[in-house]
Amino acid sequence: MSVHKRSLQLTICLSLLVVAFFLGCKGTETTSIHLQGAGASFPNPLYQKWLSEYGKLHANVKMDYQSVGSGAGIKQIRDQTVDFGASDAPMKDDELKAAPAELLHIPTVLGAVVLTYNLEGVSQTLRFSPDVVADIFLGKIKKWNDPRISADNASAKLPTSDITVVHRSDSSGTSAVFTDYLSKVSTEWKEKVGSGTAPSWPVGLGGKGNEGVTGQVKNTPNTIGYVELIYAVQNKLPVALIKNASGSFVEPSIESVEAAAAASAANTPDDLRVSITNPQGPHAYPISSYTYILVYKNQKDAAKGKVLVDFLWWGIHDGTNFAKELSYVPLPDDIVKRAEAKINAITSGGTTLR
């Protein structure tokens, strides 16, 4: 064999070895990990942003989140059909006991449940006292020009139209936050309806998810409904001012939700399950809430668990850079530290994942 042919063969062999080497390395680097989450629609716009941004940093990680409501998210994490659940309503003691293993509540951000409405000819922002809100959703106040609504909105030309209430049709953390608030400000509401993810609504039309309620209000005249703030903002719907426990009519905003969290800080238990509705303070927005990601303390799959822990850590740190632009509120510093401790407690087979 000529020197030329031997040289050519050697070159080809070396080339094949190099290709095989790089293909092997590539395969190792791009081992795909897929995580599935489901639950609250309240934080869905932010979570979709988080998944997109986190995915840009980790090409081998695929994460999906389904906005199916807090009740469904709790059920799916309890049934272990998802890697993480999400809820604005903290799980109750009996729900935690029904889970096959210990679940942790990791707060991610805060948000505001707002009253939004579709009222043609009324350009000014409406104001509502808490007893009026409760009686509208009880079906006791039926007309937009009811004297009790007019009393808080003296300069508004309110129509004589019937009020159509819109509420959630699915099991919802947003409903739990809203009815928790109504139960604190109205004895009648507390006795007749109470609080929870799926209350028996006295009146109104149902919409699935924050998306469904927003759509019903936007497309149906004379309606009023409750949604997370970002849904009203993105759909250019008006947002009402609500009289808080200190007697101030307060606009839902980053600052007023921060004030609600600050007023409730001392009452936050070790497991971080807390209601912050109807707090004291002149600047506090009264229907504010944390939202949580629900994860098992012990992860069965170490590889998935490590990615989940990394994502949660990224979310409450770097991820908060995207919160305010979507009308969510980053966690207070003290709650960040306490959430860090929860994340650091997540293990797989007894080994910590951070």
C-alpha cells in the first residue's frame, strides 16, 4: 500500500474518531430532563415567563406548566402525576395528611386579586366598600345604581342595569383568596358561603381559570368579576379601588401589596402557609396573597429533583427580575430567606440537592 493511501486511511480514521468523540460528548451534555407542573392560574403569566427564561439557560431542561387551577394542582401533586403543583391557597392540614409524603410550600411571589368590571359609559375608576363587595356577590345588591354603590362613587353616572356577577367555575386559589377576604369582612358571607377553592356561589356566571373570568367580563356588558391583577392589565380592563381595614380606598399596586405583606409578616408561621387578606395599615391592599409551588420534601428521582431545586432557587432570586413587569410582587427579604431554607431541605434518598 502506498504511503499516500495509508495517510488517507489514517486521516479518515482520525476524523471518524473525532466525530464519534464529539457526538458522545454532545449526547452527555444534552441529556434531556422533563419536568411537569400544574395548578394555579393566578401566577401563570409569570411562570410561563420563568420557564421560558430558565429554558434559555438550560437547553437540556424542558419544563411545562398547565394553568388548571389551584384545586387541580393540589390534586395532581398529591396523586404524584406532576413534579410540582401550584396553589394560591395553602393546602389545609387534612389535605397535607392525605398526601403520600411530606409536601413543602415554597412561596414564589405575591399578587393582588382585583375587582374588574365592564360598565359602558363609566370612565372613572369605581370604589367599593367591603360590605358592598360581599352583598354584590351574595346577590343582595342587584343594580349598578344601587344607593350603596353610589355612596362610594358620587360623581359616577351609574346605569340602572342589572349587575351580572362572574366567578370561577373551577377549584381555584384565586377564589380561596377572594372568599377568605369576604369571610373576614362579612359575617353573612362567612355563615352562608364561607371560604374555599370551590364555594357554592349564590349568584353569577362561571368562568374557568382567571382567563375564563377575564373573558366573560370583557365580552359581557354590566359584569363584575375577580381576577389576578395581570389579567385585567393585559386585557385593558378597569380595576376597582377597595376600602381597606384602615378605611382607605386603595389601588392594587406593587406598593400596596408590599404593604399588605409587611403588615402580615409577624403572623407568618414556620411552614409559610399564611393568609394576608384584610390587613391593617393605611396603604395595604386588602385582597393580597402569596402564591406557592408545592413540592415533595423527598424527591424520588434525584436528577429531576436537582433541576427542580435549581429552578426554585433561580425563581425566588433571578426570576423576581421579571415579576414587577407582570404586576407581581417579589417576596420580602425575610420570606426569601425562609423559602431558601425550605428549598435547602429538599432531598433525594437522604442527600440534599443543593
